[in-house]
Amino acid sequence: MSLPKTLADDVARNLVMVARLLDEDPEQAYGYSRVALRLASRVAAVREAAGFASYAVGKYAEALAEFRAARRMTGSAELWPVMADCERGMGRPERALAMAGEPEVQRLDRAGQVEMRLVAAGARRDMGQAEAAVVTLQSSELASHSVQPWTARLRYAYADALLAVGREDEAREWFAKALEADQGGTTNASDRLAELDGVEFVDALAPEDEQEESGPVSQERDEESAADGASAAEAEAHDAGADDSDDTDVDAADEDDAADRASAEEAGADLADKPAERNVEQGGADA
């Protein structure tokens, strides 16, 4: 409302893109937030959107600065939990824990107080206080059977904290409860349950599996090709031997034919001589 109409429309379009892309493409959402910030840095909604975009890409110092600016403009304590989580992201869990005890927490609604409890438990774990993290998460909200938007995340965080201190059976129970409440799929409680039960899921279409499967197949194909090549070589050798054998048979046949012709000629000569002999004999007889 504080901007000229044309400028307000440009800023609004950029904020819409931030909201659309924040989960799917945080880097691009961050880019749109910087455009909106350049156009209207004195608008609280712009500073808040820029803070969430920075938070999504891990720019925690930048996000904290934007959240603080938005809080000064509005006077609201709504951003207090995420500001504390920025402190954690910057490697200052003790500051986050200190913020959990500030009066601003009392001004938060129930959802905000649950978020603050989650941040405080995370800070405890960052500081190596795993048992304290479990105690921090124990609350009336955790014990409630009603399902709220934050129920699944609270139960999941409690299960994870239990697992960190070696209470595996209880952790499995709370992962199952988190899964029951996780209607929007905001956690990976099902995967954690499967992991605790020793179940492994294999993606049949994973590139690694395809490569592993292609190795033996290729080897078998190579072996088949080699066998085919060997068979072809043997066949060729056999054919060559057969040709040589045929040539030998032909030569032997030629030699036999020549011998037969020689024998025939000798026989013909003998037959030609015999009548003469008979004539001589006959003549002698006549004489």
C-alpha cells in the first residue's frame, strides 16, 4: 500500500515467484527476492521474504539481518524461532538457546512455541547435550493425541533425539507416531523406520545397478563372440582340410586314370601281337 501502483505490481510479482520457488528452486527464489529487495527495501513483507529466501540457501547471517529488519518494522515476535535457528546456522547454538528463554517466546502462539522448542532442542544437540535435547522436547504438545500441522515434526525430532542417546525401541515407536501424523509427507519417518527394521530399498532403475548388470551381460556377449569366432575358425580350418583332402583325392584319381590307361595300352598291344603269333603258328601248321 505504501508503493506506487506500478512499482507495487512489480514487487508483488517478484514476491509471488519467491513463494512459488522457495521449496523447488531456492536459488532462483533467492534471485527474485533480491530484485524485490532492491525495489522496496522499506516494506516489511519484502524483508521477510528476503530473509526466508536467504535462509533456504544457507545464507544465515544475511537471513538474520533481514528478519531483524522485518521485526523492527512490524514489532511482531513471529520470526523469533527462525531468527534463533539462524544463530544455530552461524555456529552459535548458545545464542539460540538463550533466545529460547527470552520474553518474546511468551508472545508466540502455540505453533511458534513448538518451533522454538524444536530450535532449542537442536541447539542442545549442537552443544553435545543429547540427553538435554530429549528433555527439552518433552511437552504437553508431544503428549497430545490431536494432530496439528507441527505434530509430525515434533514427534520426528523426539524420535531422532531418542535414537541419538541409544533408546532405539522408543525411537522406533515415535518414528511410527510421526508417520501416522505426517499427512503431508514433511518428514522421512518411513525411511527411518525401515532403516531401524533393517529393510533396504533398492532402486531398480539406478544408474549404478544398470552398470553392474551391464558388466556380466557384456562379458557373456564377449565370451559368446569369442566362442563364435573360435567356431568359425574351426569351421574354416575344417573346410580348408576338406579342400586339401579333395585335392588329394583328385590327384589320386588322376594317377589311377593314368595307370588304367597304361594298362589298357599294354593290353591292346598284347592283343595285337597274339593274332600274329596265331598266324605264325597256323602257317607253321599248314606248312
